[in-house]
Amino acid sequence: MDEISGRKSLAKQISGKIIRAGEILYKIYLGIGIAAMGIVALCVIYSVFSRYLFGISHRQMEEFITTAFAFTTFWGIGICFIQREHVVIDSIVSILPPLIKRILLFFNYTIVLIVLVVMFYYGMHYAGRYGHQISFGMGIPMIWMYGIIPVGCFIGLICVLVNLYKDVLGMLARSKEQKEN
């Protein structure tokens, strides 16, 4: 009996540490996204003022803004999934019975996983094929611009799989509670 309770206690400790590490990683991930969005906003403000007040247009700045915006878009994929802010029509889903909601949830996950895998695959192909070209504005290899596509999709895949795992565990726990009652 003591050995079993000791294993359960150890499993809870390890689980708690994994959850804590995940929370820390998420805060870092979110912080990078927020910082990138702030940089985009500041650069756009500077670019607009310098162009319209002083007639100065920076080719490098325009390309950097475009690249940073693409970065925030693909970086934000995972954030949307973690916060469960992806596409679902809440007003329709909220009136559905629980069983239909669960079926719709797994259908959603299936579609999202397929799309992310396809985008990851073609993003890798595109970045590998055209990443050696040099950008006109910043003069850097395009891999820095195209590389965010597979990175963002890979992070999104991880986030969707974590949510799927949590949802399955939640459903199993609810099922176990219902059987006990």
C-alpha cells in the first residue's frame, strides 16, 4: 500500500513540475510575441512619421516591418491554440449538447492538425527552396523570413497536441467520476 501511494505522490510531483515548466515556457513564448508586436507597432509609427513629415522612406524598415508582421502572425498561432482563441462560432457551439460538443472538438482538432502538418511541410519546402535568396531591403537570406512558417506551424502542432491531451484527460476524469457516482 505504501509503495503505491509513494508512486502516486512521485507522479504528482513530477506532473506539477512539468506543469510549472510549461507555464514558464508559455510566459516566455507570449512575451516574445508581445515584444515582436510592440516592435512592429513602433516601427510602423516611425515609418509613417518619417515618410509623411520628413519625406524619408527606408527600404530596410518597410521590409523589416513586413517580416516582423509575418513573424507575429505565425508565432501567434500557438498562442491562439493555448488560449483556445481559434476559430469556433461560440454562439452556436454553446447551445449544443455535451456529446456533440466533444465530437465537434475532435473534428476541429483533426482539421487543425491536418492544416498545420500541410503548412509545416510546404513551409519547410518553401524555406529550403527559396531561403538562399537575398532580400532586397535588408540584404539578408530569405530563410530568416520564410523560416517562421514551419517554426510557427511546429509550435502550433505542439500546442494543439497539448490541448488535445488535456481534453482527453479531462474527459476520462469526468467519465470516471460519473461511473463512481
